[in-house]
Amino acid sequence: MPDSSIQTQPASSIYPESVPPSPSNKSALMIVFLVVFIDLLGFGIVLPLLPRYANHYVKALLPGAVDSGSESRAGGAILGLLMSSFSAMQFLFAPIWGRISDRIGRRPILLLGLSGSVVFYLLLGYASDLPTTQARLALVLLFVSRIGAGVAGATIATAQAVIADCTTPERRKHGMALIGAAFGIGFTFGPLVGFASLFWFPNHHGVVGYSAAILSLIALMLGIALLPETRHFKEAPPLQRRWLDWQATRDVLSQPALAPVVLIFFLATLGFGGFEPTLTLLIQDALGLDDRNSFLMFAYVGFVLVMTQGFLYRRLANRLSEVTFMTLGLLLMALGLILLGGVTWLRETIAWGAVLALMLVSMTVAVVGFAFLTPSAQALVSRRSDPAKQGEVLGVNQSAASLARILGPFFGLSLYNWTNSHLLPYLFGAFLLLLMLPLLPRIRRGAPEETK
């Protein structure tokens, strides 16, 4: 484990950076972009649709789930577990895949993840088309498909390790922003695919899973043909470690230069994870939009992510440090959440058009903040890590994000229904983000030469 000198030296002077082979960089980055795009495309498709599909079967299995009582609570618990199962598997497997990729290379892990996505999206399509007379089987298969997709999608930390392998420390945040752009594009087109599926195939829910499987298969074929191995063992030999090693997680979280960055990344993702499910309810309560139009609002969130990380962030990256981006991100996310709280407070007292305008402004500010913060945190974690442990450390960081996505929906939805005004989840989320501001000077001191 690195010693405490990491607090006073830049990561590039502690851990020698390998020199990536430039001819293969573009192919590697393109495939990584596709991996993250496919992962978030599936997530963007499923996030608005899965509760709708699953509730269809829950009502058939538990007829009382539409009423009050124990069966209603049981139905809610089933939906909650189903929504969380994907992130739970990412929480467990992100550091495992990262650690394995440190030992055997990035390419086989990414190809394995894409193969798994093909299989489990096909299973999702099959389960979604089963009749309600087979509700029990459908729910079992939905759980299997989401658990399997979570295991396969946990390779996103390995994708981040490819970025670290292929970029210099100075260009690291540019590379992480590329992943953010893929995140945004996937999150934009996922809801649009969901919208189209309801419009063109209202009675064939399985088309969503089959479409995602086809895209995963295309990415897999491109990966087999074009993805080079970016883990260069001559510069950073693989360490002999157990694949499942909780001590490694404790080691990462005990490092003063890494722990506060991981904590901020966790809380930012927690805020975003609570924002996503409550957004569906807020769109309905404040604007009265139906399911299909809700998809368009989610697509707008993805569009803002794409524009921010694909264009704005990359243009500003040469001028602003990671810590400056993180500061702006925390402030903008907090402001956006406070404004969303204003939407809940004013929705019955101002005109519908004013509510829509305020909601779009609030969402834009919050999403821009998230888009500023996440690639900066990922870049700092990568730069302050031993090259021999890039996959492992980034996996721990991704696990923190997955844990936040497990807790976020429960935290957000519980607070949303706590009061009739629905104000609490937004104010509490803003409070948590502002609470992180005093950590930023400590992060800046972690490696002073990085943040000039």
C-alpha cells in the first residue's frame, strides 16, 4: 500500500506512468465508449420501464398489491428489490472485475461483460413478453436478468482502467469525460428507445430487451475485432492478490488522498440516484405528463449530460483543475436540487408553463453539476493510484457509486412521500452536497502539483 507521502507528492512522481502504445489508443477508447454507452443504454431503457413491467406481474401474482395492506407492502418490496438488484451486483463485482483485469488484462474482462449483456438482455426481452398467467416465472426471470446485467455491467470500472492505461495524467480528466459523454448518450437514447417501444409496440414489451441485446452484440463483435490489450505488464507487473479482497477496499478508503474523493463521488451519486426515481413522480405530480412524455424528460437529462461532458467539460478541462470542477459540481448540484424543491413548493400556485420552465432550469443546473463532478473525481482517483492497481482502485470507487444507486431510490422515494409538499428529498440532498465543501481544501492538499 502506498505510504503517507502521497499527501505531499503528485501521483505522477510516486507511481511511474506507463507509456501507452499510441496506435491502439483510438481503438481502445472507441470500444470503451461503446461499452459504457451500451451499459447506460440498457439502464436508460430499463429505469423508466422496469417498474411498469414488473408491476404488471406483481399485480397478477398479488391481486391485493393495488390496495392497502400487507400485500401492497409486499408488492412494493418486490419492486424495490428488483430496482436495486442491478446496482447491488455492480457494488459487489466492480472491484472484483477491476482486480481481475489488473491480473489478466482489460480485454478479456470487457469482452466477457459484453457477452453477458447480450445474454441477459435477451432474457429480459423474453421475460417481459410472458403472459400474466406465468407471473411468477416472469418475475424470477426479471430478477435473473437484472442480477446478470449488473454483474456484466460492473465492468465499467475496467473501462475506466482502460482510460487510465491510455492517457497521461494531464489528459486523464479528458478521458474520463469521454466515459461521461457515453453515459449521457446512453441515458439519452435509452428513454427514447423506451418511448418508441411504447409507441410502435405497445403489446410487445420484449422488444426493448431484444434491441439492447442486438446493440450489445454489435459492440461485442467490434470489441473482438478491434479492442487491443491496454494493460502493459512490463511497466506495471500484476500483483498477486485474491480476486475477492475486502482488505483492498479498506486500504483504498484509508488513504488520505483518495478517501475524501471517493466520499464526494459517493454522495454526488447518492443525490443523483435519489433524483432519478423521484423525477418520475415529480413529472407526474407537477406537470401531469403521461408515461411516454416522461421518457422525453429523461432523454433531456441525458442530452444535458452529453452536451456538458462531451463538449463543455472538454473545452474547459485545459483551464480548470479537477478540484475546481468538483467545487463547481457540488455548488451547481445543490442549487439544482434546491430549485427542484422550489418546483414542488410552487407547483400549485404558478402557471403550468412556469412550472415546466422552472423544472427544466432546475434539472439542467443539477445535471451540469453532476457532469462536472463525476469525471473529475474519477480522474483524481486514477491519478493518485498505483498503475498496478488501477482496476482495483477504480473498482472500489465504482462500488461506492453502485452502493449510492442502491440507497438513492430508497432515500429519495421515502423522503418524497414523507410530506405532501415533496420538498424533503431535494433539500436533504442539497444539504449533503454542501456539507462536502469543507473537504475540498483537504483534497487539494492531497497532491498540490496535480491541481495547478
